[in-house]
Amino acid sequence: KAAKSAHSGVVDSASIASLVPHVRQAFAGWWAGLGASGNGGSVVAGAGAPGKAGQESLKPRSVRTHEGTLLFLDDTKEPGRVIQWFLRMQSGRSVAGNGSELVGTGSNFEDMADVWSGPDDALYILDRDAEHVVRVRSGEADVVSKGTIRLERPCAVAVEGVDRAVYVLDREGTRVVRFVNGRSSQVAGSTEAGSSAGHLNAGPTGRLYVARGGRLYISDTLNHRVQRWDPGAKVGVTVAGGHGCGSGADQLSHPGGVWALDNGTLYVADTGNHRIMKWRDGARAGVLAAGGYGPGDGLHQLKEPLDVAVDSSGALIVADHGSARVVRWAAPDVPSDLLAAVKG
């Protein structure tokens, strides 16, 4: 339970280790990777998956949890497709884009760039070339990004709140626009790229996460950092990276998707370093959560992971784009010797 709690951001390795400092010395390797499974991940779909799941041709760009299932945005073939994946059945179906039976005003996609799981069993898909957001519900699609601000080269989407507010990372990752009830407003960044606290430079691969209350987490890719932007704020706060491009514990390299827990703990797809990093709220550095052993398709490796999500058990779901697969990394078990030492 201690390890799973730490993995989900409830407690961290230092607080547990302080109870038994002599044990921390004995289990240095395990402590260093708290949050990562020592045995690596398991392939859910795509290259290397068991059975029919391994026959699925995938180039996953985004992953989301959705009503007990998973959503993958697959860009194997233009304009892309969104796959709803059923873990117990080890199979999926296309619910939008290539191979789907979707109908409605927004059903003809040009270039799918991102997907978000919304309330009421709805999906929200960003069409980059069409420069709008499409809501998919009950097999029908309609455009929902309507307002006075016109999207230009958008790259990511997120949805939050009872009013179904739609947030779009726009202008190749320099600003965030909010759409709600036919109104639009700029809520983060600027119309120009930059590296100051008031600017963003995410580029076309930047990603966006919106937490309760409209708090934004923006993967500021070309600045190698993650910015938190509170509602009404004029500037953002760096909550991960921000120390230049690199592979140190306090650095990121072209970060992709980001997932935030309710307590502010973040999981970041550190794409250029082929790893997933976990950053606790207020931490000066992150800890390794998955991958980090160089690029590759081994179960302990990742290759250019583009996105990460956290399921209800605390496991990480990773869009391992470079290895053409989706991988699940479970929370680690606590070593039996460590449990004995703590109880003793």
C-alpha cells in the first residue's frame, strides 16, 4: 500500500524512508525508482502485445482513460482514428476517423491531433487542419469550439467543469483559448512565442491538461518545462523542468503529454529522454516512473513516448509512439524484506 500510495502521489519515497533510514540504504535501487515497476511494463496493444492485440497496427499519439476503457489516438494513416480499447477483451474499435461509422457535421476529419475524454460518455477531438474541436457522443459528431476567437494551428485540447468548457492550446502552442457557451477568451500565454513566465513556446507537439477548477498544466515543449496556469493568472509557474534541455532529474527534453493528480503530482512524458517522470507538487526534481533505460522496445524501455495517463488503479498508460505500442506500467510491490523491516 505504501508503494501504491507513493505512486499515486499520496506520499513520497523520502517520507517513508525516513521511518526506516537503514532500510533506505539497503534498498537504494528500489527507492530511486519508486513509482516505476522493476519488471517494466506490459504491452496493452500494438507491437509485442499478446494475441490479437499484437496484430493491431498502431502509432499512438494520445492516450486517455474513458468510462472503464482506454482511448488511443492512432496516426498510422491520415487523418487518424480514435480507438476505444477494452482491456478485458484485449481488443478495440474505431469510434472516430478511419474505420468508424461516425455521422454528423464534424465527422469528416482532416488531421486528428488530440483527444480528450469528457463527461456523459463524450469524446472531444481536435482537428488541427480544420482548426476546430469536435464532440463525439452517441455516434454523432458536432463542432463545439465556437466563439469570436478563431483557432490558428491548434495542437491540444482539454475539457473541464459542469459547463463543459473546452480549452485549446493554439497558435502552435503559444496560447490557450477557452470556449464555453458560445464565448471564447484567451486564458494563458500570448500570441507570440517566448520563454518568460508570461509566454509559451510549446510548438505543434505541445500538450495540455486541465484540472478541477480550470487549473491548467501546459507541456511547454520547446522551453523544456511544464507550466501551471491558475485561473485568472497573467503568468505561469514552472512546475517541472525549466533547467534547459537535458536528462538530469531536474530537466526535461521536449516533453509531451502531462497528467495531473488532484494533489498536484504530475506525470510527464519526457519524450526526448524516452521516459516518464513523476514530479510532486513543489519538488525541485522529478523521479523516474517508467522507461529511462535508453530508447528501445524492451519491456523496461520506451522510445519517444508522446503521452501518459493514469488509470483508476494508479497504473500509467503510455503512448509509446516510437515503439508502435501502448504500454501499461503498474505500481510496484513493496519488497518483502522492506515490509518486514518496517513492521519490525
